[in-house]
Amino acid sequence: MNPDKKTFDVDKHNLPAVINQLYYHRIDVRIAASGDTVWDAWPGAILRNNLLSAADQVIIAGNISLREQIDKCPLNKDHPMFKDLIQGFPKGYLIALPDVSLGEKHLKKGALFCFSLYLVGHMSTYFSEFIQAIRIMCLRGMGHPQVPFYMVDICEKALDGRQHLLSIGSDNLADALTFPVTFLDFQPEKASREKTCIEIVYLTPVILFKQTDKKDISISYQAKSNGFPSFYQLVRSTANRMTKLALIYTCPEKTEVDDCSEKALNSWIDYATNPSLIAIDMQKLKLKNTLKKEGKNKMPLSGYVGKQTYEGYFNRYLPMLKFMEALGVGNETVYGMGRYRVRLGQMDKIK
């Protein structure tokens, strides 16, 4: 028996059971410009920043704003992971762009612009408030010159492509979301136990480590790898993000989290060191963020885009990687960064 195959056991060292409860809803939005305008920054940044500004004006139950709800960690203060996450936890929403062109966007009057809003777990409870914030964002206007946008329609989209119309123009048509996408939906998506290859395509810049100005180059494994997003680091970052999202947005009451610890995850992640890198075509890009009032850009949006091809046994990791394609990985996913696609195939079929 191939020694690599003997080592590989898809059922050994499973991911924490909590992730089986993780789900998200995809909401597709179409808006149209009321006049000619230019978006001179990364569209994901323009949408994210304008949406959050509008969310300040949307009040939800409990008399707090949608923005405050987004920034509030759902874990209780006595939760064993509260102290680790309160300083920086993954937000329960993100924006994704079907058009991943990275330059300026020139929009003519009447031109459609499409984007997707993903709401994770319990954050989907506030979908109506998010729609309200999108309306406020559109009425305020965006771009240079700043022009209002018309709301065309908003649809929830299922994994199989079915659509559920939520809103047309100023009218809301639905009281609930109906198409949750769960991690369990991806369980059948497993590779052959034979050695095969996968291609990972980073569609928008991905950074799998926290950027820092510290001079201590030994601060992290990622720093020792020069920031390169290897397959191992992709699996590690994805598993950690997925576990945190599940704990925060589907099971915030769960306090027994030993199986979610870094040590517990390592036993499942470590096999990701086995695949071999056989082809690569990547570059590091920096996207233009919107400027602050003082004319400064304090949030760099940079990372790697391109393709990697690996050979090995991927049965253990494919369900997770396929599920997390929608939710992204790494830093600044709320801006539409960290989006990737995974393709499975034979060596002679992946180019």
C-alpha cells in the first residue's frame, strides 16, 4: 500500500462538530447609476464603507443600530474564547463581486452594478435591516461625482441556482430567507482516494497572516514563510475562520470548546503539509481603498492573486474548502478580498 494513502484517513481527527451547524445566506443585489460616475477605489471598499455608514442609521430591536449589532461580539464575557476574539473577530457579513476586475470602474447612467451580500448564521436575522441600509446607501449616492443609485432588485440565491425575490425597487416582498447554505451540503463533495491534483485560483487578493510592522521576524509561521499562501496555510486559515464563524454566529452559547482549540485543530490540519506544489503563477497586488476624511488611507488592501496547482490526497479538505469559497479566507473579507476557487482534476486537464 502507498504509505501516503495509509497515512490518509478522512475520518480521523475530524473538524469540531460545531461547524456542522454553520450556514450562510447569499443575497444578490442589482443597482443602477442615476448618472455617469467613476468609482476610483476598489468597489468592495466603496460598498463596504458606504454600507456601514448607512447601517448607522438603521435601528433594530433593542434600540441599537445595525452598525452596532455588526460590531458587537455575540459571545458572553465568560465564554472561554471571548478575550481572544473581542479584539478582532470575523464579522458576520461580507461583500462579494462577480466582476473581479481590479481597476477603476466607470459607470454610465443606467448602468447596472451587481454584488452579493453574504450573511453568516444568526446575522441573517437582520437581512431586512441590511436591505434598508442598502437603500440608504443608494439614495446617498456613490462615486465621483456622487450620484444616487436606483434599487433594481434583491434576490436570495440558493446553492442550486434557485432564486427567491426579496425586493423590487422600494418594495419588500419577503418576510424571511429560505435558502440556507450549510456545511453539510458539501459533504458529498469529496475527492477520490487516489492521488490527484487541485488548482487553487485566488480571484481577489488574499493575505493569510496579520500584517505588522514588528521587526521580530520569528513572530509567526506565516512570517517565516514570507507571507506566501501555501496549501497548508490555506487549510489552517480556512479551518480557523470557519470554526470561529460557527462559534460566534451559530453556537455562541457553546462553552465547551476544547475541540476548537489550536491544539485540537492541528491534528486535523497537519496532513495539509503532504501535497506537493507543482505549478504556480501568482503576484502580489495592492488595491486602492477609499480615503478617510483627512485624506489618508489607513487600511491597506493587498494580497496575492493567481493560480497554484498541487498534487496529493485532498479528500479530507475539499468539503471545507468548497464551502468556504463563498465566505472567503484571510484578512479583509468584508471588502471582498480573500475570494478563491478550487478545481479538482487530473494533471493533464488543469492548465
